[in-house]
Amino acid sequence: MTAGMGMAGSQLPESMVDAVTEFMNEYLDFESLQADFVEFYVSEYTAEELSELAEFYASDLGQKTIDKQTRMGMKSAQRFQQLMVDHRAEFMEMVQNAMQSPSN
């Protein structure tokens, strides 16, 4: 995805891109989130698993994984969005049916 492109490929005004970039630089940088990431990992992995993860990410494949993660996440999000567009009528029908059904 290039600068100025929205999720559906529409052009965003440059001022919008600048505002989002400024916000992300201010609040979503690694330094401001580091303590949260540590907490996330410590709550999900044992000390031994964290050591194994560190070894993996130090390896060539681990470095490749780090390099590709953002792109893979973007591809996943784009695919999900396309599936929602392709099947929105069916999805809306399912939601409407669920809203009309009495709760169990």
C-alpha cells in the first residue's frame, strides 16, 4: 500500500496522511509501547519459550520473519477486507437473522 492510498485503494488527502503519520509517530512508536510488549510476551510465554523465541529471531529465518511480518499482516487485512466486500450481502443477512432470533 502506498502513501495516500486507503484500504479500498481510494486516494486520501495529503493532510489526512500527514495527520495519521504524525499520530502514529507520536503514540505508536516502539519506545512508548515497549513496556506493553514485554507484558504481553511475559503473560503468554514461559521464560524458556522466550529464550527460544530470542534464538529464533536472531537466526536468519527469524530476521526474515521480522522483515516480512508487516507485509504479511497487510496482505491478510486486504484479503479479509476483500472477502467482506465479496460476501457482504450474505453477512448482512446473517446479522439481520441473528438480530431477529430470540436469544438462547
